[in-house]
Amino acid sequence: MARKYNFNPGPAVLPLSALETAAKALIDFQGTGMGILEVSHRSKEFTEVIEGATERLRRLLSVPDEYEIGYFQGGANLQFNMIAMNFLPADAVADYVDTGTWSSRAIQAAELVGKVHLAGSSKDEKYRRIPRPEEIQWRADAAYAHITSNNTIYGTQYQAFPDTGKVPLICDMSSDFLSRRLDVSRFAMIYAGAQKNVGPAGVTLAILRKDMLERCPDGLPPMLNYAKFLAKKSTYNTPPVFAIYMVGLVLQWVEDNGGLEVVEQNNDRKASLLYGIMDDDPDFFRGTAAADSRSKMNVTMRLPDEDMEKAFLAEAADRGFVGLKGHRSVGGIRVSIYNAMSVEGVEKLVDFMKAFRKNH
Ligand code: PMP
């Protein structure tokens, strides 16, 4: 079978070695005579899977001891709600920066619970950039501050993280988690749906500083209470066993391939190949993100007109490049180049782009 060059925005391409290991484990997981989908979530084997994944993540990101790692269901969308339910008392205010669709969703979720202060926004500029530090007004009395590190739809990404002083910084890293080295200690909480860089859909990873857990209100249902859920090591109920297993395999792949330093180098290389051809021919491949806010995960562009974009997508698909259509809300072309997309895959795509340009 020929595998496609898969540029899907998420769920997205996964490392082949992880898929191959998982394929075997579907039938026989570690010689148990049962498949991974069939083992108990209370078994010794699965306990090793979840603990192993957590240890790998700790190693890869040098997660300090004062942080807990959890595996949640309900996607990043449920985190939007849980963050507010746990950390935003009704009489308090939280700072949010609106950099796109997912930030807006997070804001809407918080507004159901308490007050939101819009600390910064690039909505008026159709989200083509990340607000500059001097454009963001943080409140010193905010319960927390929330940002979206990478805006999957608009192709923008924070190049440096803001300093919110004593106010706990919470970050939705769904689409760039584990794509570069990271100083976890800058954050009170990081969360990410797994289905881009870390695994399949069905599990959302969160790293929480322990002092935040003291804020969780007792009245919340245990499944929605970070402190209670984490006290049960993410197994308050039946966790998404297979998704967590896959996350472990992907983390192993990252470690086996040199860790985050190598991942970051490869991601830099892939992004510079794509932005390079766009900068060489900006009238044909017109980048939609401002140069100072360009994402290294989702590279967004427009071609001269919509017919040309349709032709581009069709010809690309004929050559095995799939998943390149921009989000339905913005149109255009989006090249998602998550960790498991090889440099070679991007080189091939860039060759195709050059040939397409020439022929049209
Ligand atoms: N945040 C970001 C940055 C995303 O890209 C997405 C999904 N594309 C979400 C949140 C929503 O994630 P989920 O579907 O897991 O709820």
C-alpha cells in the first residue's frame, strides 16, 4: 500500500512505526493473548502504558515535579468549559486573548461561568496575526490568563509567550504541543487535544501546576473537577485506553528520534521550505498570516483565485498530497506539517508547488 502525503489538520498523520506497533497490538498486546482494545483499564499492563506515557512526557518536556499530567476526554472543547468551571469564580475576571476561532470558543465557555476581560484581539484584522505584547492589556487581578499558542485555522503562532506576572497563564496548545522545546514552568496549565502532534482523537492531555488544584470547587462533578480527576490518576472512569496507548507510542517515537530538539529542527526546516517558496512568489502563493506571526504547524495561503485553488487541490491529490484544503470558514490552502510529516514529504510538496506554478 502506498501511503499518502497526509497534510490533514487533525486528526493527522502519525508515525508509521507507531501505527505498525499498534496494528500488531490490536491482536496481541504484549503477549497477553488479548488485543489492546480488549484489556482491562485496571490491568497491570494498561497501568504500565499510562504511567509509561506520563514518564516519557515528563522526560521530553522536563516537566517539573510540581506539575500533574492528566488524560481527559471531551477534547479541547471540554477543557474550555472545565478551565472556567474550576478556576473562574463567579465574581472574578479572567483575561483572554482572542486570536481565532478556538480562542473565541474558549471565551464563550468562560462567559457561561464568570466575567471575561478581552486582554487582546486580532479579530479586526481577520486574525492574520498575534497581537504584539504592547497591545495586550493584562489585568493584575485576573483569576488567570488564557491564550491559544497556535491558531490552526488562521496559521498564526506565538513566537514568544507573554509574561503575565503572578497571574497564572493557561495555554491551549492543541495544534503545536510537542512541536518545539518548551519551558513548562512559564505556565499554570497547558492542554492539547492529542489528534495533531501526539496521537489519535479521543484523548486530551493536560499539564497542571499543583497549586491550581486547590482552587477547584468542591461542588463540581468529579469528572469535571481537575483535583478529583487527577487524584484518581485519570482513571476515575474508564479512560480511552487505545488513545492513551497510541500517545505512548508517539512519545516513544519522539524520544527514539532525538527528542524535541530534533523535532524542532525538522519543523523549522519544513516551515522554512514552505514559507521560502511563498516568499519567492508572493503573488502566486499569497501567505495569509502576517510575517511576524507565521505558524510552523499550519501554513496558510491563497492562490490567485478560487478556480486555481481547486485545480491545485485536485492536481495535488492526484500526486498523493492530501488534506490541503483550508478550513471551511476561511477557504484557501492550508498545509499542516505536524511532527510526523517528514521533511522529505514537504520537499516533495514544494517541488509540486513549483511545477504547478510553472504550468499555470
Ligand atoms: N484548539 C485548537 C487550537 C484546535 O486546533 C482545536 C481543533 N482543531 C480545538 C481547540 C478543538 O479541539 P477538539 O476538537 O479536540 O475539542
